[in-house]
Amino acid sequence: MPPGYPLPALDAHGVALNAGMPVRILTIPESPTHDLPRDEVLRLKASEGTVMLILELDAYGMVWFGAEDPWFCLKPSEVAAL
């Protein structure tokens, strides 16, 4: 595993995160969007500020979102628990 991983499962305010809990997407950074088509970038950027349920937290500590299947992930510090 790379240095610094797994990331702690704590949101931007230090609140513990778990699968199934609602969180506000604080930011969509450039890193997950740099190689995507423009329509996908716009779709991801549209999720900023929205509330989504955590689908899962992976072995690296990344927080995954999607209706039923993983669609995109963020670092725990990029979300805020409600």
C-alpha cells in the first residue's frame, strides 16, 4: 500500500464514516476528472454540494458512491457527514 494509506475513515470534520451513511460532497478535485470526457467531468462536478449515500469504503480508505455499483470515489476529507 502507498505511504499514508489506508486513509482514516474520517470526514472533513473528523466524523467517522460508514457505508450507507449520507454525506455532502464538498469538492470534486481535478485528480479523478483529468482523463475523463467532458460530459463525465460535468456529471461529476454536478455532484458538488449534493448529498449522497456512501456505497462503500475500500481497502485504501477511499469513499465510493453510486446508486448500486461504484461510480466514483473521493478521499474522506472531501465529504462531510450529515
